[in-house]
Amino acid sequence: MGDGGPRFGAAFWVNRTGWPELRDAVAAAEAAGWDSAWLDDHLLCDEGDERDPKLEGWTALAALAASTSRIRLGHLVTAVTFRDLGLLAKMATTLDHVSGGRFVLGLGAGWHAREHAAFGIPFGDRVGERLDRLAEATELLRRLLDGEVVTHHGRFYDLDEAVCAPRPLQERLPILVGGTGRTKTLRIVARWADAWNAYATPAELAELAAVLADHGVAVGRDVATIERQVNLNVVVRPSAEAGRAAWAGIRARHAIQPGEDDLHAAGSPAEVAAAIRPWVDAGIDEVVVVLRSPWDRETIDRLPEVRAALSTARG
């Protein structure tokens, strides 16, 4: 994290939204100075009624890449079970070109069994199997995106002189891995990731950072080079009471699952800055604020005030 404080990302969970509303909300985030915008990558609504409207994340992000100019873009996160590996590498490269070099490839093992069953996509029998797939996929994607001609015959993937051309515009297109699994996920992060995304308290982050550092030693990687993100629920309003009331409506509308339904910061920009300070002090490089439709324009538009409050408190 630089002297200017943490970066801020806006994560748009694209349940129950239309394209014009999403496009305008991301444009507002870019105008307000958010550093990044993220979409989820699910085929069914993963909060509330699965039959409700759900936009497809990669198509929507490609459109956003063409309609924005500065903000970095990515998914939190793409399940490697959804798409052929070579196709995913080509999609990532193309999206980097469309965005002018602003794309981050977010990867995860996949967790939503129901959407796999609904669309006939193999899910795997065990979490460990999916994490092994993620490890193999992440390594191969890194090699393809870096311009290597790849021949590989592994447990999950077979490639025969595969090449991804043209190369991404970025010399090293960043790969982000999401998750907090201590044994396998954090080892994947330590070996291959440029960024790591987590749901965690400040205390949990400190514990996980120590585990990540141990994996770094084991694989010969300085994990200090890996950027760290945390996902938080934040509502900016004139008062904490007003923020909590707004959050109650959001939580009810989307039936947010336990474990992701805590309100981490609410109220005035100064109150929000104070509430997120422990994560900043824990070494987070980017605070990702999770947003749900209808998009919270007050929280989006008032980011500059939150930044100013953080800077003032730090001074």
C-alpha cells in the first residue's frame, strides 16, 4: 500500500439488474475515482431466488471495457470449471486489448454446485479436487498469458503446442486468486498469483498472512509482492443509523447468505473511514466494497470524502 492510502474497488454483484443500470453505475464509479470495478461470475443468482435475472459476467465486463477509460476491471472470481482453459486464456487476452490494458484475471475453484448442475457443467466430487484443478489451471494460464507455447498432459488439462497470441497488452497480465483455504488456496496464491482476494476480519487476515508467508518460503516467492484485497459491505449515509437502515433493505432484497451479510462500515464518510481503518492497518492494499442492485449511488459518489477522511485520520 502506498503513502496515499488503500485503493478502492467497487464490486457489482449482477443479480437482479439490467445492463443500462449496471453501465451507468460503473460509469459513476469511474467518475468518482474508484480504482477498480469487479463483476461476479455466476450463471444463476447466488443470493436469493436463483431464477431471478442474472447477467453473464464476461460479456458484461467486455462491454464495460469498451465504455470506460481508466478504471481497472476484473471478476471476483471466475470459476475455472466454467470454461475451457484455452478459451479462457483467449478471452482474458482479448478483454485486456478491449480495455487498453486494464484487465485483471480473477480465478477461483468454484463453489456453487447448483449452477453447474443446472447447465450440465461438471463440478467435481470434492473441494480438494476443485482446488487441484485451480492450481493446474492457474499455472497453465500464467504460462499461456506470458507467451509460452505450452504442451501439457496433466490431471485435468491436455494442451498440445497451445499458444495465446496476440499477447495481452500488459507485459504481465495480473492473476488474482480468491479464497482463504490455508493448505491449498494460499499455496496457489503464493506460487502463482499477483493479487489475493479474501473475506476476512483484520485478525483473520493477520493469521492468513502468516500462512501465506510460510507458503512463500516453501515455493521460493516473496509474498510481499502480492497485492491484498478484502471484501467489505459498506453504506455511506448521513448517519450510522441511516446506513444500518439502508443495509437492512439491501440484505432483505437479496437474501444475502450468512457469512457475507455483516455490515462492516456505515454512516458518514468519517465513520466509514474509522470502521475500515483496522483492515487498512492490517496491510490491505485494496478495499473492495460489495454493491448490489439497485446500485447505491450515494456510497459510490461519496468515495472522495471517505478517502479524505482516511487521509485526515492518518495524518
